Amino acid sequence: MIFVGLSKFRKKPDKKDIGDTTKIIAEWKAKGINMLNWYWTLGRYDAVVVLEAPSEKEVMKMSIALSDWVKTETLVAIPRAEAVKLL
């Protein structure tokens, strides 16, 4: 499954946060969550993450683990070719 995460920092990230996040990403990868792209953005959200995970539950666990650092809104993304088949 593909997910798009929209994130707003709860505090200004520092070098320690970045290092901690790098470790957490490696732990998630071991659980089957793969970060496909990660962008820091200008505007309403501070970051946009595109990831692949085995289930919504795994993504929810990830969001809860990061809740002290970021506020997130997560979207399930369905590839266009699959969505068109639903019409």
C-alpha cells in the first residue's frame, strides 16, 4: 500500500532530531515500511512523505511514534491505473 503523509513540525528540528529520524527510518524499513520520497516543503505543511507499507496499522504505529515531533495527516494513495478499474 502507498501512503502520503503531510506533516507539520511541532518544534524546530535540530541535528539530534535529524539523526534520530534517520535511525527510526532504518527501524521502519526492517518492519516493511519503505520511504519512497521525503520532501521538506514551504506552505501549510513542513514535510511531505511518500511511503509504502504493508498496512494502515503499521503506518498508524509510525505516526504515533512520531507524534511528539510532528503533527501528521496521512492519505491512502491508490495508483491511477487501479483507481480507473473501479469506475
